Amino acid sequence: MARRFAVIASHYDLANDVLSLGLHRVGRRALMTELALTAGLRVLDVGAGSGDLALRALRRGARVTLVDGCEAMLAVAKRRLGQGCRAVVGDALRLPFADEAFDVAMVGYVLRNVLSARRLFEEMGRVVVPGGRVACLEFTQPSGPIRPLFRAYLVTVVPAVGGLVDREAYRYLGRSVACVAGAEVVARAMTEAGLEDVRVRRCVLGTMAVHVGRVGAKPQAQGR
């Protein structure tokens, strides 16, 4: 997976703008609105990629750490963000951070690229303090007449246009979005991972969803 994203790292942001007609930015703004970050919060951006979400958090005064499995994508993020944050190469399902190291953990457009959504949310919850928040932005399955149009776009236009950068990478991306889990499935995975008060906000004609859950009280380790 890291190799696939390394190939497109230098063109990733431009390709996203072209292929989504800039609408991916609407989803990112919706995530930031739901989180309402304040200055000084310790924020972890999981699967940070080129740093778009991290930049938005930094502008709100948060202290941001990026983690991604693709070093080439993090290199793009470092050039964009400068010295304003820490970037770590790591596995989203085995986050290289101590328990309760952050106030907020967020993930954007990554869920379809991991083997287990529940495991991802468990790890995000582990590294966030009780009462902190875990947030996810991802494409979702729209309803009504939008659904077949959405799928057709993903399996035809995305690989055709993305092929100008890398045909195989964008064929994969189109297929992964077309098969992405519905918002209800994601909400259930968050709840099963132990997150509480999970809420869902759909946007962009129902093709994207923001999920936010709260980290509950954690059991004390035995022997304390």
C-alpha cells in the first residue's frame, strides 16, 4: 500500500482536486467544523498523507502529530507544514504512541485502505485521553439516484483521468471508494471499538460522512 501511494505522492493533491472537482475539501471542512479544535490541543492525524487535515488543525492552534505508512507522502507533508508539527512513519493499526498521548485523533479518507476499521478505531481510542474525541472522514454510499451515478464515476472517470498519473493506483482508488462501507457500518465499528456518543454528519450529496465519537473512561490496569 505504501508503495502505491509513494508513486502518486507528488501529484496527489492536484489529482484529488481534479477528480473530486474540489469537493474533497468540503469534507475536510466538515470534519474541522465537527471537531471545533481549540488552541493547544494535542491532535494526531492518522494516515496523514500530504498533510491537508494537519494544516487545517495547525491553523486552529492545535499541536499536531502526523503518522502515515508512506514516507514519500509524509515528505510532501513536511514541505507543506514546515517545522510546525511532528511526522512519524507508522502503521495505523499499531500506532507508535503511548496510551492517552493525545486529546484528539482524526483520520481522513483512509478507512477503506485498512484491514480492520474496528482495530483502527481501537488504536485511535487507545492513544486519546478519556473524554477526548476520535473522528473519521470517509466516502460513503449515497442513496437514491446519486448512488449509480457515483459508482459509475468512480469506476470509469477516476481511473481514466487518474491514469495520467498512475493507472493502477487510481484504478485501485476508484474501486476502493465504490466499495466503501456505509455510514451505519462505520458508526457500528466505532461503537464496537469502545467509542461513545458516536454521531454522523453526511455531506456532498451524501457521498461523504464525518463520524465523531468520544473516548470513555478506561479500565484501570490490574495491580494498581
